[in-house]
Amino acid sequence: MISRGRRWNLLDLPAFAAFLGGDPAGVVTCRFEKNECEITSLNSFVENRGIGAALIAAVEDTAREKGCRRLWLVTTNDNLHAIGFYQRRGFRLAALHRGAVDKARKMKPQIPELGMNRIPLRDEIELEKLLSPTPAPPSSPAAHPLW
Ligand SMILES: CC(C)(COP(=O)(O)OP(=O)(O)OC[C@H]1O[C@@H](n2cnc3c(N)ncnc32)[C@H](O)[C@@H]1OP(=O)(O)O)[C@@H](O)C(=O)NCCC(=O)NCCS
């Protein structure tokens, strides 16, 4: 997988798998760098059953536990479904990397010219979700205001 000009072997990255009735239903991979977490791949094998959302939630929970302040990913300009899917789950458009897929194709010639929805596959779209730190539990005994 190539993202932002860097090549990753997904088999080397942390992953979560989802199962439905014991059968594999989806996989997400991610990587942690500094205080950020990138979702490097997300694939649901049983769509519209909440698998994709559950996998994102698993990564998000882990990213918060590790103190990450930003969860981010890139998708491609043709993936209209994913662009909507992520935005409905709190991600915002963060950057357009125009021509990034054309550059990636030079590293990985198997990337097709034509993508989903019969859209030429050219650009990377970066989406992000900023993570606020998990609030610390109240100290005990509770402090009282002085009024
Ligand atoms: C994008 C992708 C991961 C979504 O996975 P998914 O398992 O279908 O995701 P979910 O089931 O959580 O959500 C999909 C829709 O199903 C709906 N849904 C969830 N549970 C449902 C249920 N029990 N019954 C009916 N609908 C349901 C959700 O509301 C959601 O709709 P919304 O986005 O309009 O809110 C999947 O389409 C996929 O693998 N695509 C190919 C690879 C890809 O593009 N990956 C992302 C690129 S970075």
C-alpha cells in the first residue's frame, strides 16, 4: 500500500479483524507515528452490517489509549463511498494531494488508470479526526469550589 509517497507492507502493521458467526468479516490496519495514527487500510467483507464502523472504533479507541491526537487516512478521488462513509463518522477533509496516485503509480504500476465509479484515479484525499485527550478521572476526595 502506498500512502503519501511511502510504501507499507500491510502484513507488517498492527491490525484488527472482525468476525461474524466465526467467519472473517473485515480487517483494518493502522500505524502509529509520534502522536498520530494512520488507518492504512479498511476492508469490510460483509457490507452494511456495521463492520466498517466497528473496525474504525477499535482503532480510534486504541489511538486514544496511546495518547494520539490525530486519526487520519488517505483515500483516493474515485472512492466516493469511502469519502462519505468517513465524513459520516466524524472525519473531516484535511488535504487534497493532487496527482499523488499518478506518482504512486510510478512506484506501483499495477494501480489502474480508471478507478471506481469510472473516475480517473489520480489524487489522494486526506481525512482526519482530531482526538481530544481522554479526561482524567476525578481526583478523590472531590475538590469543592470555595464559594
Ligand atoms: C467503506 C467500507 C469499509 C464500509 O464498510 P461497511 O462494513 O459496509 O460499513 P458499515 O456497515 O459500518 O457502514 C455502512 C453503512 O451501513 C449501515 N449499517 C450499519 N449496520 C447496518 C445494519 N445492521 N443494517 C443496515 N445498515 C447498516 C451504516 O449506517 C452505514 O451507512 P452510512 O455510512 O450511510 O451511515 C466498505 O464499503 C469497504 O470495505 N469498501 C471497500 C474498501 C474501501 O473502500 N475501503 C476504504 C478505503 S480507505
